Amino acid sequence: MTMRAKRRTHTKRGVSRDPSPYPKGWNRKRVQALIDYYENQTDEEAVAEAETAYRAQDSAMIQVPLKLVTRVQKLLAKRAG
């Protein structure tokens, strides 16, 4: 099943809903818009976006061993509140 396919389940009322668990503030429409943005982005646009992010003064790029990624994500989420 592709990401574009509408996956729905039936509830007790017979109304369908999206079974995907989204983070707070996100929904299927917002996720699809993000997918569409990146699927339609040219290689040049992708490189420019990556370079801009790399040069940002308000963030840092760090390398984390793969086995620690989950722990780092949890720490960041906890810090964000």
C-alpha cells in the first residue's frame, strides 16, 4: 500500500477514521502535504535546502551512533516537554 492510499478503519458508528497515530498538531492532510513537497522537490532544491540547514546559526549538526539514536530522541523529547 502506498503512502497516498487512504487507509481507513471503521468505528462503532460506521464512520471511518485514519488508523495512523500522528504527533500532536499533525493529521493525514498535513503529512500528505509534506510528502508531496519532498516528492516534487528538484535535486537542486533539495541540495539548496540541505545547505541552508547546514549553515543555520540557530542549530547544530551532530553525528550520533545509530544504537544511541532512540535514546537521544527520548532525551530531546523529554527536554522539549
